[in-house]
Amino acid sequence: MDRSSLAERYARVKGGIPAGVTLVAVSKKRSIEEIQALYDLGHRDFGENYTQELRAKQPKLPADIRWHFIGHLQRSNAKHIVPIAHLIHGVDGASLLDEIDKRAMASGMQSDVLLQIHIAEEETKHGLSPSEAEALAGMKADGQWPGVRLRGLMGMATNTTDAGLTRREFDGLSALHRTLISLLGAEFSVLSMGMSNDLEQALAAGSNMVRIGTAIFGERT
């Protein structure tokens, strides 16, 4: 691994992201050495998609890494992820919230999560409809899930070259986020949207958390 090339790519990516926007380095399928090298450059937020991979890596790396679980979390794996995840990004239903809440309460903690909203045209992507998200937010506001903190929203746009479509999808998510802040308050502050291919549109629509992988780590060899 070429540490100087990693440092150059990281500096380039960081330079294009405004202050106040959290950069989550997508480290799935990346080695312990690569993650440690980025950590040594001062980075702390890393995103993993797979339960077993995160469980294998987490004990081998510094304890102050903030691990973001950015994959689709199955209920059966919540018991493994809740104790080690700084933020769970892909929560898409009441049953998963029930399980996360149960595991967090058993561990004497609160688990920070994002509601995943389906904003793309592809049906293969996971997520809640805006009305479903509003219903869950209302339940939380009424005191349900004391072991969970709803911190914001996450969404993935359609995989397209149509920048206008991408921007409209992100604008819709941003509008929903503003609506739910009025219900849940300031702690519902995170709007996670934008990856390497749609970063510009996401930032323009108000994203304050982005997920970048290859542009930092380089192509997998």
C-alpha cells in the first residue's frame, strides 16, 4: 500500500467537502493496514456494510474509531452491531427499531440511528416512504424506543447520469428532514446523502454527511 498516494487522495477529497460536513470513509473490503493508514492521517469516521467484516476489524483497530454501519442491518445481527456502532445508517422499519431498542437497553446504552428513506427510482434500494418515516418519528416523539436516538435521515439517489433527477431526489429528502426536525428537535440533525458519483448534488441540497470510498482508498487491487 502506498501511503503517500492515500494521503494525496484523502487531502483532495477533504478539500472538496465544506466545514461541518462529516466524511465517512467507506472501508468495506479494505484491509486493516489501509484503515490504520487513514486513521494515522487523522481520520476517525469509517463505514462498514457487513456485520461479520465489522466484527472482525473492530477489535484490531484503535478504540476511538467511530464505526458507521452503512449496510442493510438484519434484525438477527442487531445484537452484534448495536454495541460497537457509533451510528447505524440503514434503519427502515419499526421491527428493526424494536430490536435495536431491546439490544441497546440490555447494554445500558442508547443507540444512534438514521432512518433510511427510499428516494430512488430503483425498487431494489431499501427504505421507508416519507409517510412511514413521519409515522415512526411520531412514535418516537411519543416516547417509544427509549434505547434509540433518532439522529436524522439517510437516502441514496437513483444511479443515473441525470444530475437534475438526482438533485430533485436529494431536495425531497432535505425537505422531509426539515419537517421531521420540527417534530423531533435539534438532535435530529444528520442528513446523510451523497457518494462519490453524486457528491456535488448532495452538498447543494444540504447534506451534512457523505460516504466516500474509492476516491479515498483508490481502486481495489
